[in-house]
Amino acid sequence: MHKSESLLGRAVTLEVSGFDISETGATAKNMETLWLRGGFPAAYLAPDDAISTQWRHAAIQRHISGDLSLLGMNASAPLMTRFWQMLAYYHGQTARVKNGGAHMVAGTHRRVANPCKCPAN
């Protein structure tokens, strides 16, 4: 019979962020690659843009279909994908909530009325 041992005090969680300019170098080519592919190692180090794009799309889908539901967001994956696309489109612009609802289309092509439950302008 083996005695059970605890890892208490011996295990450490180390959070690692993606690559940044100090790690990739500040050359024009490296900065462009970092800007276009992002800092995730698999996306940044991919042999070509197509493989990097494929990896990023798969990572986003894994996040939308798995992780967001754990946070209590129970919207369908296709609806949440459309929401993310809408946010990316409007990123850095002045947001008008009533315009955003027109882009949220459910699986049966029904318009989602006031998806944010925000007052109409």
C-alpha cells in the first residue's frame, strides 16, 4: 500500500503571456508578424499565414464553444461567434447599440430584438 502525498507547498502555477516585441525583436518584419498573427506561440511561429489563421480560428471556436459557457454565457456558439465578429467590426468606433442588434442573426435567420437588453435610443 502506498502512502498518499500532498503537493501542497510544492506546486506552483505560472501564468505565461503571449510573445511581445521584447521577445520577437523590433524589426519591421517581426512587428508586422506579431501584429497580424498575434502573440500565441502556435500562431506566431506557424510556417505560413494560412496555418496561423487556421490555428487562430480553431482557438476562438474552442473558447466560444467551451470556455464561455463555463462563465455562465449560455448563448449558442453560432450566435456568440456573430457577437464576437460584430465586436471586432466595431472595435475602436463609437458604438450604437441599436445598430449592433441588426447584425445578430440566430440560426434560423430571425433577428434578435435588443440582444443587450439596452434601452432603445
